[in-house]
Amino acid sequence: MDPAAILAGLARQPMISRKSPGGVRRLLLPTAGVARVPQLMFVLMCASLLLLAACVPKVVRTTGGQGLAAQEAREALLATRTNWSFRGRIALSQGKQGGSGRIEWRQQGKDFDVRLSAPITGQSWRLVGQAGHARLEGLQGGAREGDDAEALLLTATGWRIPLTAMTAWVRGSRAAGTSELSFDPENRPSLLQQQGWAVEYREWNGGSPALPSKVFAKQGEASVRLVIEAWEAP
């Protein structure tokens, strides 16, 4: 494994899916390297991954103007709130490789500070973007810098994450460019298709405006799953 991979400590190992005689598909987690992990900790780690892989809830997708009008009002309000942050859990996968950990994301205008950590290994990483410049810390061999945060992350780790668009998507807004949007019965986004990604909103909080609690984004074999535990605003 590349020692410079930012998510090496996030259990980046193949995951196997098998179907039981009853037709239920089960996720088999890798067991290599967990012999020293206390049994309770390993059970909690498994439960966390299974929660992130929860079944898709039923939604009623509409295409009427009422949902679009509500969305435009939400986006106009969120556009006035440029400083925000959240914390929660993240699961990443790229083909048969995958891992999970903790995430803290702080946004101030166009600048961001994203911190990832793997509680079991104690490793942590930090990606900072300011004034068109990005810096990735926590790598073996030292920090790396570049002008494009997404390209820097891809080169250093092999993970493809749409950071710029995700800044909008994570709050239930559309990024710049064309998109297709479906809504749930409460006129909140249920599925956003943009830039080749399919972004599912599986759960929302009760805020005003409501903000997503579960955001699952997928493009081909790449996926980013977020379970947001708390939103904060200055």
C-alpha cells in the first residue's frame, strides 16, 4: 500500500458481498490485522459500517414546480450563510477498496478546513484550501501542496472526491452547472444528479432551513457516504 495514502488508517481493504440462501446480501468485513483490536471495539466498528450501508428509504419523487420553488428559496437562504461547519462520520469506497472514519468540515466562504481521523489507529489528516491553494497534512514523508485540492487528494491518495461541488451538495444545494433534481414529499431534495454524480439525501434534520443528516454520493465505482451528527454556524 502506498505509504502516502491519506486513508491508509481507515481500513482500506477489500470488502466482499455474498448472498445467503434466503436471498439477503451480507457484507463481509476484512478480518486481517484486527487480532489486537478488543472484541467490543471491532463490533462497534462493524456496526458503524453497517449503519452507513443502511437501506435506501422510500421516497416519492416529484417533478412539480412546488418542489423547485422551495429549493430555490432554500438555496437563496443558504447562500447568505457562507460560514458553517459539521462533524460526523465518513465512509469512502473506490472499487473494492473502502474505509471509514471521523470527519470535521469547516467552511468560511470559499476557504475550507477538512479533518479526517481513524480512531482505532489514531491517525489523522488535514486538507486546507485557502485562496486557490491547497495543503494536505498528515502524510508520511511530509505535507503536499498544490493549486487544485481535488487533484492533490487524488494524486496523493487515489481517492476521487468532488470537494468543490460537495461544498454545495452537503447542504442540499446544487453546485454550478446543469443538474437534475427530485424531491421527497416534504419538497426537500431526495436525489441530485450533477457532474456525473448521483447524490442521495436519505435523512434530514429539523432545522430552518432543514439540512441533510445522511448524504450518499456515487459516481461509477467511487462513493462518498456522510452521516452528519451535528451542524454548526457562527
